Amino acid sequence: MNKSQVRTRFAPSPTGYLHIGSLRTALYSYLFAKQHNGKFILRLEDTDQKRFVEGATDAIYSGLKWAGVNHDEGPDIGGPFVPYIQSQRLDLYKKYAQELIDKDKAYYCFCDAKTLEEMRNEQVARKQAPKYDRRCLKLSKEEIAQKLAAEEPYVIRMKIPENRTIEINDLVRGKVAYRSEELDDQVLLKSDGYPTYHLAVVVDDHLMQITHVTRTEEWLPSTPKHILLYEYFGWEAPLFAHLPLLLNADKTKMSKRKGDVAVGDYIKKGYLPEAMVNYLAFLGWNPGLSSEASAKGEREKETYSMEELLKDFSLERVHKAGAVFNIEKLNWYNNYYLKQKSAQDLSAFVWQGEEKPKAPEPQITKATAIECERSNNAEEIREKVNLLFNPPAFDKSLLNWKAMEEKDIKESLESSQKIIAGIPEKDFNSENLKNILMEEAAKRGDKGSLLWPLRVSLSGLKNSPPPFDIAEIIGKEKSLARIAQAIKLL
Ligand code: GLU
């Protein structure tokens, strides 16, 4: 194999949405290839037709594109090793399965589902690990010929050698060894003529000249079988890097039941691709600190653009232990990147394709920027901005600061009303409002007794931006109207 050009691949099965963990796998593969001036290939592994889901392929393309994890070859753009969809390569797998039969490295198995089930039950009852007992390996040439002539359904199984240790030099996990006794005579070709994952992945990784196989740890137990297949075919095996699994906080494998796992959900909610990429890069990797930097008391850099990741990412620094998916951290990154945007760009991002509240454009832009401060994503910002322009009805008890009496609340609101009414339109901005209202609040000792009822009357909410910001956004007239409305409650 020509290893001078690094070639990595992302090989998802189109069985549903694009899982966030899959996007991380793709990202790591992409970063590694690009750092080595190599190629990153997309291949669709759709040989399990029962699990195929309509629309899954589009979710893969759009998710990768959104994240900027761009492939150099793939089903949609072609390349030197077309087709890049396994269901279009069935003849190839049949040919290679036959080659293994001819080499006596694989055999026909005619056992039907019922026989296999019984075998399994007996083994379990005997407390043995379920495994194919190789009864079809004992068939004579004539018996096989007869069964084939009678068109009995069959699968092709690989022959696992006896008494062998198979070693993997994993780029993340180091040396990992398996004993051949632990391995089952894996089915390579199914009775419907489709290959299993194991045959297809080896044939394709070889033919597509993949140099580095990057995938999650759940595939590690399959790797010794793959290494044997490379050996049987007389092919050089690629290098392997098994990435840590993504886990829920309770350390179980990350699944739909415990929250959003589909990349599409995050796109819909208004996460930024740069936040997702930065977050996913750190889910199982960190750049570390040079000893000089650490001596100087510097902290590890946490915000990384794709360009910076291309410079600093390294497979060697990928962790072995599973990585816990932490939504707060993703939210932190998203909030950070949202705040980096200009008010104009932020507003364009937050409201693209969405219905805006009925308010002048500059007010919407301002409100969007202000609500961004304490929001995790565009969806949340939109909800909050909508509430700013259409505040909810609220109970008068919400106006209560500590143990204020109603008459004190009324007095407080009336004095805010007076102050606000006295500010000329041209000076009606957050800064000015803050200066003037804070002066009054300070006079009262407990600032909350002025600011809380005012803020609630403007927002109708327990939590909201400061009253000065809301007042500036909605303007003098609406501010006064809302305060008057609140006074009416008392
Ligand atoms: N088709 C497999 C998957 O869905 C690919 C595993 C591999 O990368 O070898 O994850």
C-alpha cells in the first residue's frame, strides 16, 4: 500500500439521523487526513437493508457540510474509487468471498435460523459463550456441491485459525491482543448475497487505499477479524485508531433517550457549527500545555477554530477513557461564539427563515444581541426576544421585592414612571436610563426596591435583561404603558 498519502474515511450506515458521536468520528478523521495533506473519504455502508432509513443519507451530507467537515471523495462527488455506496458494490464482495473459499479461509454454512437458535440455547444452558460450532466445516466436497446444486440457502463464514494471538497496534489504545478462541467464525456473506460489515469494510478500506481507520471503540472487538481477513487476502492492513465512546453523564452509551443525539436537532435549535466543532474536538482530546507554559501558570487554550485544530490536533493526545457528553459545555461554547458575532450577523443567524416579532428592525437587532448574553442557542434567543415584545400577563405578587408592601411597590413604580417620563426621547438609551435610575435606586438604600418592580413591569418575567436595556429596546412610550399597566394591578 502506498502510505505516502494519508487517506482516512468516514463510513456511516444510513440507519437514521447523524449521531453527534459520528460527527466527532468524522471530524477526527478529517483533521488527521488534512494535517497530513491527505484525503478524507465518505463511504456509505448500507449493506444492512433492513435498517436503512429514508432521508438518513441527506442527514449525513448536510451534517458534514454544516460542520465544515468536507470530504474529498464520496457518493455525491465521486472520486477514483467509485462507487462509494456499498450496496452498489455487491459483485465485488461476492468475488472476494469466493476468493476466500478458494483459499480455504472461508466455508459455506447451510445452517438455518432454527438450527442456529438451538445451538445458541444449548450453549447458553451450558454456560458457554455462544459461538458457531463449525458443523458445516465438516461437510464433504460432495455434500457441499449437492446442497449448492439444490439451491439450499447458505452463508459464507470466515475460518478463524486455532491458537493464534492477534495483535492490534492501536494509535490511541496502544497494543491490544485477542486470542483466536475468543472469535466466532464470522459470517462474511449473507444468504441474500449481501456482505456483512466485516467483509465489506475490509474489501473497501483496501480497495479505497485507506491508510488509517478511525472509528469508535465499539468496533475494537471486530478488528482482530479484520486483521485476519487482510492476512487471508494477502493485503497490508491499515493502521487503526479506536476513539473513546461518547457517554451520558451516568456513563452509559449516549443514546436518544437521554437527550438530543442527532446533529440535526442541534442545527435546528440554532447551534453554531464552530461551537459544535470546538466542543466535539475536546470530547476525547485536549491540546495539553507545554511545560514552559504550565510553569508560567498559563491555562490550556479551550477555544479552537477549525484552522487552529488543523494545526494542534493530534491522535496521540486522544484519550482512552470514554468522553462524557456535557450539554452545559456545549452551551458555553455556543454562547461564546454567538457573542463573537456582530449584532447584525447575530440577528441574521438567529432569525434566518423565522418569523420576526412586529417591531422595527433596529429594535429586533438590539433585543437579539441583549438576549444572546444569557442564551444557549438561537431558539432560546428567539423565544426571549418574542417575550420582550409581547410580555406575558403576570400576577402582582411577582412585583414584590423582598417584603415590600403593596403601597410601597406602587410608590416605587410611580417614581420610576416619573423619572422615565422626564427623559427626552433623544436621550432615551440604556446608558442614560441606567445612570439616572441607579442614582434614584441608590438613594433608597435597597436598590432592588426600585429596580425589581420596574424590571418585572417591563418584562412580565422573573428573569430578564436589566430594565434599562428593555426600556431602550421597546422605547419610551411602551415602557410607560407597561409601568402604568403594572400600577393598575395594585
Ligand atoms: N458502518 C460502520 C458504522 O456505522 C462503520 C464502522 C467503521 O468505521 O469501520 O459505524
